Amino acid sequence: MKTNMTDNENTIILEPFPCTECSAGMMHPRMITYFTWLGQELVTVPHFPAWICDVCGRRQYDEKAIAWLNMLLDPNTGKTTIKKRKTNLRNKKTRLNSHRPIPDS
């Protein structure tokens, strides 16, 4: 999103900018309902930040909000990762190729 900071660091002013699609309209910040498919399920996210052109309707979504949503929808979110132990292949080969005496029966 395009932002301009004011003198007060806690205030953010969002200013419209020209549309890159039609070049006639201006992109304005809006809170919309975002729709996306997750497999065969439709997911809706209300109050999602976006920039919308007042002429052609083009939508641009906030990159941070999309990254946050992708993290939330990731099927591995919240699962612990199990690290596999690395085996030393060189030692394994040495052991496989080592000659052991065969005991007499």
C-alpha cells in the first residue's frame, strides 16, 4: 500500500495514486471482502485492505496482508517441524566395504 507519514508518527495518511491499468482512474484505499480458493473450499476474509480504481475497478492487495493470509492458510502452520538426522554417507560406505574376517565354524 502507498502510505505517507505525517508529523505524528502514529498517523498514516493513505493518498490515492493513478491506476496502472487504465491510467484514467485513481486507486483509493478500501476495506473489502477478499475471496480465494483453498483447494475446493471458498475462503472469504472480511475487512481486507486493498486499493481499488474508481474507473476500471482494478484491485491491488496489500502485500503484507497477503503474506499474513498465506501464512494463516498454510496447512503446515502450527505444526512442529521434525528435523531428520543426517547420516554420514562416507562412514556408511566404509562400513559396507570393510572386510571382516569370517569366523571358522
